[in-house]
Amino acid sequence: MAKDTVFSPVNYQLGELYVTVFGENKTTGVVSLYTIALTPDEGMSFMLGTVLTNARDKQMTYQQGGDRASYIFQNAVTNEKTVSLTFMDDAVYWKDTVVARVDRNVITAMLMGDSFKDGSNIIKVIGTNGTRMVSPVETNAEPYNLFGRLGMSAKPQSDDGTGKPILVPNKDNNSFKIFGITVMIEALTTYDSQTKKGERLIFSAPKSATKVDGQPNKITVEFDVFSDTMVTDKLFKDGLTGADTVATTGTESIYSIHADYVISSSAGTAPTFAGVAGEVAVSIDSDSGIINIFKYGTDWTTVPVTSTIGAGAMIYGATSGIDLATKPTTGKCYVGVKTAGATGVAVASKTKTASGTGTEGYVIAIKEFEPALGTWVTL
């Protein structure tokens, strides 16, 4: 548990700043999550809270004698959320030009939704909002289901009966996605070894990038933001904040699932390796995408999971594999949920968004740029 951090001020030097995108491999057609650290020139400034607001335009009315009467409240006031992100263009990121007119800097290319290299493969950014900027523009590419629930808008000050906010469709994101892609920006600050606090903007739409002559290492990118500001305690590549409990009684829908193991195989059945009491395994049928969830007691099947998996749920795997008999030890990943249902009924989102040499799948790998190696490393 985090310790008391009252009167423990910090600054951006104790923080981390990352951009994360869906990257479509133009050779295989398969999408992975690509994430890279930025070196900020200074702290990033952005609006906290929700896109929606209870504030209203107002007009004062007056009594006949000129005394103040009361306001007439009119249209809702919208929070115009923007981000100005300034970072240092480090030479370690200067890579071979991918295509003409695309910035050689990997970070800038990612932030602007362009192309970059992963080894010899060209990777094209597709939107966290599900947009592929092909001709004609394609919206709602299946990896977007990973953010189907997280990307909804919260009604400010609302209560769904459990203390959580009421969620409604994200009209801003839904209206914009035909015009362009969005990327994820997140900041995380370390207060002490047990306490971290971060903010995440999952639908950040790039507008422009600026470089100042005489300051060749400084780049500023401007964004419109079409999502609430999520409060986190870890970076997206490292898992979920506030994961739901995978239950063995009751059928309440869950939308944020931390799995110790994610295994994709043609069987899609329970693992046969030994686990530890309380661990969660997600087994995905690699042919149909059907999701089965298991919780370890004395084995993986004695006490069945009864939770219902909601559409747009996020499944994070701390490890992943393809063999039900072998305990995975590496391979962080995510799985998006396309179709709701009980375990054995819910269906995962596909990861292949274009034709190519790759095999259709349902597990989204996570790749991070390693500056020391100058290449992408699968986590």
C-alpha cells in the first residue's frame, strides 16, 4: 500500500513521459502496441478531469427596478482539452527515413501518426480511436475495442450506484475519428518507492509539430484531446490500474482484467501447468477468438469463473504463451474484447488489420524502444 505522501512535492524530473500507439506492420498486417519514452523539455501542461462538464452558459436577468434577479442557464460548456508537448530530439532516435516526407525521428513520427521502422519492417500508426488513414478512411479497426470501455466519457459528479461515475458514449471521439488518428500520451510521477501517480490521455489527436531554428533538439507537438484524463498508478505497458475482481460467484460484468497468464491455442481450454492460488489465466481459442477465464484453486477447473466479460473490456497479460502445458514467464500483452458474454462465450478482437504474411490472432504484443540497443524489444 502506498505511504502518506502529504508534503512530498515532486517535479517533472521525477516523472516519466511516454507515447503509445497501435502500429500496423506493413509486412505482416498484424498490429502491436508500440511505446517509447520521451525526454521532456519541461513539464507537460494539460487539463485534468472529464471532457464533459456541468457548467452552463448563463445570462443574468434583472427585476423591473434593475436589481439582480437570477441567471438563466443555457447551453452546456465544453472543456476544450489541448496538450502542448515539448521534448528533446535525442540523436539515438535518428533512424533511416521510412518514406519521403515522414520525420526520421521515431518519436515525432509516432506522435504525428506517421510511419517508422521496426527492424526492416515499416510500421504505420493506426489510431487508438480505431482509425486507419487509408483511402477511403477506415474507422473502428478491431484493435480499438481494447479502449471501447475506457474511452467512454464520464458524467462529472455522477454516481452509478457503486460510487463510480456514469459512463456515456464519447461523442467527441466518435465525431472526430473519420478525420484522423489519435495516440496515447501518459505521464507518471514517482513520489517514493511505493507511490506512483500518473495521468493518461488515450485519444490525443496531433495537429502540428514545430522545430525552432537555433534549438535543433527541441520539438513541440500540439494536440486536441478527445478523452477524459485517466488517473493511473503505472504506465500502460505495465498493466491496469484498479483491475476488477475475477469472481467465482455472481455474474457481474467486469471490464478491467489482470491475467497472470494469457495463452492462445487451438484448444482454448484450461491450462494444465500448476499455478498459485488466486492466479488468473485467460485461454483464447486461436481459431474463433472465444475467451475462457480460469482462476487457480487447487487446479484451474475446480471452481469455475462466473463473472461476465463486458464488451470493450481490457485484458492485460503479465505473461503470454501458446502452449497450455507450459507456464509462460515472459511476453506482456493486451487483449481487447469485441463481444460480451460469460467465459466461453465472449469473443476477443482480432489483431490483423491489413493483408500480409502474418497469421490472424487475438493477442496484442507490447514493444518498447530500447535506446541502448537502438531497436524495438518485445516486452
